[in-house]
Amino acid sequence: MTEQHFIPKNLPETRPNGQIVWESPSNIALIKYWGKRENQIPENPSISFTLNHCKTITTLSYKAKETHDTFSFDVFLDGEKIDDFKPKIQTFFERIEVYLPFLKDYHFIIETKNTFPHSSGIASSASGMSALALCLMSVEKQIIELNVIQNESDEAHKYFNQKASFLARLGSGSACRSIEGDLIVWGENKIVDGSSNLFGTKYPYPVHDIFKDYQDTILLVDKGEKQVSSTVGHNLMHNHPYAQNRFQQAHDNLEKMKMILESGDLDAFIGLVESEALTLHAMMMTSMPYFILMKPNTLKVIHAIWDFRKKTGVPVSFTLDAGANVHVLYPKRDAVPVLEFINKELVAYCQNEHFICDQIGQGANQL
């Protein structure tokens, strides 16, 4: 499949007005992607847990306009107009116009809010861009349905989700993993049939019951803006001395993860996920220029988790995104001792004692 698959043919000229609302979750990668090529193509495959509670809710109002020469939109966060977001949306629209050729026919009002605090340090680009992509796909669907009776076949549903993921990727790479749940693979590889660089795909193989209600408690160690953006960090992989080995490692780890997910081997899961998190940050620390996104309390949390796991045998582990905050992963059956441990020992390392309890989820929903 190529990008041409998502260019609509003979799109009707009718431009209905309306409003659509989607909620889309964030996600946390278990095997990380770090490094990308032109047009948001990942250098290596990744696999993620879709989250359930940490989500963005986006209302898109659209009204046809007479002129068709420019993009026209306003962006609101929690009811407040935010012009600082406009350049990113402008870039996004420029990237996707060929796939949604009606964009300049409308004035859009984009109203968005998060179920987690905007300043919480959780990257909202995945949930935000995926929610917007889904709203735009619903506009395309309405334009087509006013002219041609569409059925809700499995193929139509699959195309809708694939194109939404494809579009979301062009706004924020990891956003392509937020359309569906509960495990999503992004990046072409030999391990997962149907995998693609263009969009995320549902993990198609057997998964042990232990992983089907896995928990993720996010410790907000630092809510400040990152010193180095993810975009800059990805670009530093182009001439990274260890890049090729890292890309191959991700392919190898995906093959290992397939066996782990089927067997329910928690010891192997913990080892692989924690290694992936530390490898991600090792790539940052060994790039040129080098940088460190972990904070002192990040390391204190990691050591506390290791000590607790060794003393109790409870299979709790951590992963990290490109930042200082720690995702504490554990089976739902172990929620009581883990949450007691978090409240007793780890909350002291969180900014304002703030943490968020989440769990694996099933993807976005139209409201």
C-alpha cells in the first residue's frame, strides 16, 4: 500500500456544514521508536499500549466558505483561544491537504480539552492529533455520504481507521498508535503481518490474559517543558554512531515481545520493557549534541521500583517516554500492593505529589 491509497477520487463538490466530536487516548510505547525519515516515517517499528483515561476530546465545527485559497481555522483549549497552536495545525493541514482536498473549502473551529491537566507533562500530541484526524475523517465521510449511500462494512471501517491513523501520523508520529487499541504496532517489519510505516495496525496475535487489563500509573516527576523537543531528538539519530544497531535491536525486541505477549512471561516482559526505556534515553545521552531528559527524581523512582520488586516479588516495572515522567506498569491483580507502594514511597518524588492512574484501553470513540 502507498500514500496514493488515501487520495480520494472524484470527491463530490457538496460541502455540508456541521460539527463532530471525537475523544482519542494517549498511548505508551513498550518498544520505542526514535529516529524518523522524511514524511514522518519511523526508522524502526514500535508497539504500544493504548491508554484509557488520558485522552483528548476535540469538537470540530466546520462551515463552508466562499474563498478556497487559504486554510482558515481557530483553535481553542479549554475554551480559551490559543494562537500559539496555529502554526502546528497549519503545518499539519499543509501535509494532509492532498489527502483531504476539501480543507480550504471550510472555516474550522477546533475546540479541544484533555482529561489530564495540560501542564501535567504527558505529551498530548498523540491524543490531540489523532482526535483531530478522526474529526476530519468524519467530515470526509459526511461529504461522501451525502452523495453516495455508503454501507458500514468491515472494509469501510478498516479504511476509515487506517486513513485516520495515516493522517494523524503526519501531525505527530506516535498519534498513529492512538486510533485503536489495545496493542498497536507501527513500522514495517517481518514479525507482524500487515505492519506498515504509513499507519498503526492492531496487534493480530494471541495475547495472554495477564496483559489484557494491564495498569499504567503515571508519576508526574516534572511538569515543565522539555529542554529538547522530540522532533529535535529524532533528527539527532541521523548521524548517531549507534543508530543502526538500535534500529536492528528494535526489530529483534519486537520478535521477543511477540513470544512474551503470548506466554505471559512477566519476568521477560519487565526486562524487555525497562531495557527499551533506558535504551531510548541512552540514545539521547550519546547523540551529538547530547542531552538528558531524566531528572534526579526519575532515577530515584527507578531505583525504588527495583528495590520494591526485589523485596516483594511483585511484578511491577517502569517505562519512560521522551521526558522525565515515569510510567509504572503492573498487572491489575497486583494493583493493591503497587498503589500502596506508590502512595507510601513514590509520591514524594512527584511534583506536587501528582500522579495519574490509567490502564490499557481500546482506542478512540466518536461522541
